[in-house]
Amino acid sequence: MTESTTPPVALTEPTTPADAATKRHLLLVFAGLMVTMLLASLDQMIFSTALPTIVGELNGVNHMLWVTTAYILASTITLPVYGKLGDLIGRKGLFITAISIFIVGSIIGGLAHDMNWLIAGRAVQGLGGGGLMSLALAVIGMHSMGAGHLDLMADGRTELLRGAELTGLIVEPGVQFVVDVRPGEHPPPL
């Protein structure tokens, strides 16, 4: 008894022009999803690092926690809503809507002249952000490519490490992280 052990269509070499077009389409979809997930991840990392500077310029230390809470609350509320709506009406249009809402929230937050507008912008951003990761992961789950799925998870972890380094360079370009420690001494607490 011999069983066929052919890999899924996405991992085989295309045999017809239609197979090549399908593979190319699948790769474009995955590239778009990964760019969107990068957008959401970098937004969180860059914003959390830059938040003290932004709050200092807007004189809103008393409202600093609301900036983060507004985003987390809005995205947590909309996360299951996007999941259910994606199952009911389809993910493509909903995904584009989530990206659009996220970008509108980014514009509102970027143009904010006081803390109230920044909090409102982050809340709107959270309404879109709830769909970015959930819908992207739902689409990836539908088209999971076996061992390739593990590579995507590893790339996400690497992205987190690189994003933190990049954030430090963008936010405070003049800061040098040098600690003067003599032998036998302990470094100062951060």
C-alpha cells in the first residue's frame, strides 16, 4: 500500500499557470497580512516608548494612563466583534475597514494639541486595532501552511526585539545609554 504524501498546493512547485497565479496570490495576501501585523506591533512599541515625551509636551501627566487605557479598552471590546462579523460577512472588507479606522485614529492622535484629543485618537485607533491582529490571524489560520506557520511565529518574536531597538533610536536620538560602573560596584537602579 503506497499512500501519496504530496504537500499542500501552497508548498508545491506550480505545474500550471493557474497554480502559479494561486501561489503568487497567496504570497501577496500573506505579505499584506504581515505588513499589517507589523504596523500594529510597531505602533504599540513606538507609542509606549514615546508616551512620556508626548505627555510631557502636552502637559498631561494626570491623564497619561487614559491614553493607554483608551486603546486597550477599545481594542478589547471590538476584538470579538470583529471575529464574529468576520465569520458572518467575510474578512476582506472588514479588514480594510479596521485598517482605515486605525489610520484615522492615528491621524487624530498625531494632530492632537491636548490630552483629550490624544485620548480620543487612541480610542479610535483601538477600535481599528482590535481587528488588525484578530482578522490577520484568522486569515492566516484559514490558510495555515503547516511548518511555515512556525516560521511566522518566530518572525513575530524577532520583530518585537528589533522594534524595541528601533524605537529607542527614533524617539531619543541624542541619548547615549552608558553606565559608568567600577569594579566591585553595582550599577545604579533604573
